[in-house]
Amino acid sequence: MTKTVIVSCGTGIATSTVVAKAIEENCKAAGIPVVTKQCKSAEIQVLIDQGADLIVTTTQMRFDPGIPVIRGLAFLTGIGKDRVINQIMTILRE
């Protein structure tokens, strides 16, 4: 079953693209079918309403989306990136 991951940043362009590509590459290597949907933080609720399994965001969430949320800053800094990737893979395998 294909999983849907919302990837959010401040503008929905540059940062979310870096994070989305890394998620797609890691999921492909792990054999997990995934679709990423990029957006700005203000658009998260709209995409949740369309159906999603996980949110990876580089901004702060100001509400409880009802699905798992992972902070994605590690994709930009490199610090703790493997741990974050493992968290994402664990959630998507469920």
C-alpha cells in the first residue's frame, strides 16, 4: 500500500524539495511505496484532509494533526539525519 507523506516548510519550495527527495530515495531503497506532497506550513490541514500517513516538517506545528509528525531539520543540518530517517521508515512500515 502506498503511503502519503506531507513535507512542509515555510514556503513549500526549496527546503521541502530537499526533504521530499531524501524521503523518496530512502523509501525506494527500503521498498516502501511513497508519495510526497510538498506544501507551506499554512497548507498542511488541506493536505491532511485529502489523506496522509505522516507529516515531516521543518517548521513548528501549532495544532495536533492527528497523524505522526517528525521534525525534518536534520535533513538540512545533517545532525541526526539517520535517526530521523529511521523514524520515518518505522512509521511508514506500520
